Amino acid sequence: MLGRQISGKPIDHAIMQMQFSEKRASNRIMSMLATAKLHATVYKNMDPSKLVVSEAWVTKGENRLKRLEPRGRGKFGIRVHPDSRLHVILRPGKTYDQVVKEQRERRLKRIVSAGLVREDVPLRNPASFWQW
């Protein structure tokens, strides 16, 4: 759920989403996003204002904690505590202002006039009987 919430957003917006989220994992994801932003700017020489979370997905973790669960008559069961991992891919993208500008231009392109009405063309499917 949190992976879908941050995918496709600029990195600063994704960090802000995690800052105000009430989910338990949001603090860890927020620190992970901040670390990823720092690594991308320092080691990969990317512009931090253009970083976008292009992909974010969750997988099952590698290590599953196993604990013994005592049961009746001297038996026991194995309780497995699952683990999960969040993977994030950062790519240079467009800034928020560029995206808003492109959306505005796209909307303006869609606005067209109604077109000319041709009155010299006869009706295509005239009614076969009186219309009163």
C-alpha cells in the first residue's frame, strides 16, 4: 500500500507522504527514501530536484524468523514471523512545475471549436412517417 502511494511521485513529495502517514512502516520508509536521495545525489551525481520514485514494490523478506510455540501434551509447533522488503528505483524525471505545465498545455490542446455546420447536406436517416 505504501509502495503504491509513493511510486511515480517526486522524491520530496514521497518523503512528505511518509512523514504524515500513520502507518507503522512509514518512518522506516521515510528514512530509506532520504538515504536513497542522498546516495543518488552524492554517488550518482543526480539533481535532487529532478529525482522521481519511478518504481516501488514490496517482496517477501529473505529471513523468516522461526519461533517455537509450545502446545499441549509436550508437543510444539513452529511459528513463522514473515518479513518484507520495499524496493525503490529512483530516476531523473521532470520537476513538479514541468509536469503541471505539460498538463495545462495538454488540456489547452484538447479545447477545439465545435466546427462548421453544413446545412447543404440532406438528412441521412429521415423518418418514414409523420413526426407529430
